[in-house]
Amino acid sequence: MEHKSDLNLLAAFDLVAQHQGFGRAAAASGHPKATLSRQVRALEDALALRLIDRHGRAFALTDEGRLLHQRTHDLLAEVGAAMADLVHDRGVPRGRLRVSCPLVFGHRFMGRIAAGFFHAFPQIGLEVTVSDRQVDLVEEGYDVVIRVNPPPDSRLVGRCIMRDHSHVIASPDLVLPSGGTGPVPAIMRSFTRENLEVETLRGTARTALTLAPALTLPSLLMQRDAVLAGGLAAVLPYWLVAEDIKAGRLADWGQVPQAVAEVWILHAGRRLTSLKVKALVDFLLTGANGALPQRVPKAAGSADVATPS
């Protein structure tokens, strides 16, 4: 016979049995004696068994009551300890935190982010997976994922932690066509034979450029390395090439205003978000101790907070 008794009823019985009486259990726990008596009676009714012998004046468990107390007392103590651990010292986030992020973001930023996060929250064990495969956060057991320009997902919520324009980046030996005329040999992320027309912005000056497909490379890191090798251009996020531009290894031909890459940190539904997830979200929103660049202003109508669609 299957019994589906409320755990609260079982806990009330355990309390009474442990303290050998309703009055003592009420005094020790602060629960009203009448409430404990009602809960124990409800448990007896659910099991169709008498657990406490009410015929004599002295408190006594029936044989069934003694067996139930012996079999469940330690289990209830374990459950209570586990729940206490979960809520103990709620001001100190702790535990394992699994994160998945894209390759470029991981290689460019995640090392410094992880180190800074460790020093800020030493009781959280950060475990980072770097992959361009879009993992299933719920099915694969990740706490958070970091994604660039993510599509809406009804199961996830999150915040935008970084926003950056892409720029047309060229090898220093490549000459910017005079007046923006003439095709420029460029790297594309997917195969195409068609030229790409872009407009770049430098200060208030706008320049029209024609990018002619020369190579197809799927990775932003590959594209950057190919441009560094000479004679090519590519549309790349500025944060990826900022140090190369500053050192003179690459040339910046201007911002592409329409090309904005937003980096989001996403996690499962908003309700009862764990402290360790909240700690990482807040850490990234505040710049991760300088590990993340400043964000460009968001476009009109865009948001920094994602809610389930």
C-alpha cells in the first residue's frame, strides 16, 4: 500500500516522539501543543495506524510508532541539516558554479574574470567551459551561459554585460581606397561570392567601402590572425583588436554603426535565483574589476534585461 504523508506531519511526530510528549515538544519547538496533536493525528489517519498510546497517563509510543521513529528520525535530521546548509549565512555565496561561454570571449576575457571572481568570492568554485557550441543550460547542468546576440529563449533570463561596435580592421600594409572606391580583399565568416557594402564612421566622417570575399574563416580569432598576416581586411569587434590597433599591428578603418555585438549572461528563470548566480551576474555587470571594456550606449528600444518570451 502506498502512503503519501506530508513531511510536516512526519516531522511533528518525530518532534513529539523525541521529546516524549506533546507538552515538552511544544515547549522545545515553540509550536502550539494543539497544532502538534492535530498533525500527529492527521499522520495516524493517513497511515491508518495508531502511533501513540493514548490510554495511559504516561507517554508511550505504540510498536508501530517506535518503528516509524527509529526508521525516520535520522532521515529527518539529514533533511533538516541539508536545508539549514542551503540557507545558512545567506550573505556568503558558495558552491560549484558551471559556466559556458564562446571561444573568443573565453580566450579574451574569461581568465581575468575568473581570477577576479575567485578573489571576490573564494567559496564559489567556478568551472568554465569554452565552446562555440550552444549548450543546453537546463539539460546539460550549467548554471549560466554567456552568449553573443542570443535569440529569445522562454526558459532563460539574463542581463547584457557588454555591448560593442564592430569595425573594419585592415592590415597596415593595405591602403584604404581613396574616396572609398575600389574593392578591398576581405575575410568573411561564411562562404559568399558577393561583395559586402559597408559604411564606416570615423568621428563625423562616413566612408563607403566595398569588401570583396577573399577568404572564408568561421572563427573571429582566425580572422584576426589572417588580417595580422597582411593584405586583408575584416569586420571585427573592436574589443578583439583594440590592443593590436594600439600597438600598430592593425589599422582601424572605422566603426560600422549597424554592427553591434551584445554579450549576455543568461540563467534559468528569475524566481529564486541562487546567490552564486547572482554574484557572477553582479560581478560582470560592474565590469569584473576592469576585465571587461566599457559598453557602448544601447540602441533606442533595446534592453539590458531579458525575460522569458
